Amino acid sequence: MKPLFIDELRGDLSGAEGTFGLFGTYHVVKYFRRSKAFLTADGIVLIQTYTEVEKKYKYCFTPIHPNWFGGEKVIHCNHHIWDAYVTETGRVIITRGMYKESKELIAELKAPQKVLQLPFHVRSLKTLILTKKTHYTALRDDGRIYSIKYDDGQVRESTDYVTELVKADGEGAGMIIKHFAHVAMSFYFLFE
């Protein structure tokens, strides 16, 4: 299967056919469902985008060159209202969440809505929970939840509300959040 990539997003990355089907030579290791994006072993994002050809939409998963992210590898993606790309140094690049028409995506990557730094070391990041218009929320590997405002970078620990619900039955004392999932309109926290 010959891969179909958007050259302006791909840059000088390989566009060759390879052993990974529609991904060409890119070895995918993680899928971010809400972002409609895959992450490769080399920290390259393969994102679903489309172009309009003869009044029809042509969809593809195209690699985004690391230069769009300041030359850094991406380690995490999130979509909830807006999109977020977390780089290996902990930079969080926020773009408008939208249907990924290639020209709109390129415009967003050229001028992101916000570029922020995680308020903790990137190795402590478990996952991003929300990426909204005013803030993003992150789950650390120690089970703490942080909400970070875009405007002033104010960091607020938000773990208490969730842990109070777990402790309500008297059996949740001492438990910490290990994982998070978002399904439809519900948020799920796995405690241990």
C-alpha cells in the first residue's frame, strides 16, 4: 500500500513505501484516539488530515516534521476542545481543535494559540486530561492532577475533588490515581 502524505507537513521526512502499510517506513507505537494521531518510535506525529480534491475529501495519516515543534520529538498528544502536543523538553504546544484540513493545520502549527512549559519534569507526565480554551489539565505519575492556566501560567492542584469521591465510602484512603480515560461525556479514574 503506497502511503499518501502532505508534503508541506512532512518536509524532508521519508515518503517512501515501507513495511508499515499506510504509515510507510514509520514504526507506530501509540495511538491518541481523540487527537486522531499516531506517535512513532522516533517521536514523529502521524496525524489524520485531509485535502479537497475535485469537491471530495481525501484523508490520510501524514507525518508532521519535528521542525513544526521547534525541532523536538513529541511524546504525547491530546485533544479536548483544543489540541496539545507535548515535546521531549516539556513544552506544550496548543492549537485550535478542528477538523484537520491540511491548510488549516499548517496555519495552526505556524502560529499556535499558546506555547507553554509543563510546571514539572516531563518524565512525571502520565497524561493530559483536558485541553480547553483557558487551561489544560495534566495527570502526573504520582497521581496528582494539575490545572494550568494559559494566561498567567497559574498552577492549581485539582486532585482533592476526585480523591474525596473515592474516600466517601471509607475504603479509598491512601489510594492514588494511576490512570485516566475519557469515554463519551464521562471521565474515569483508576485508583490503586
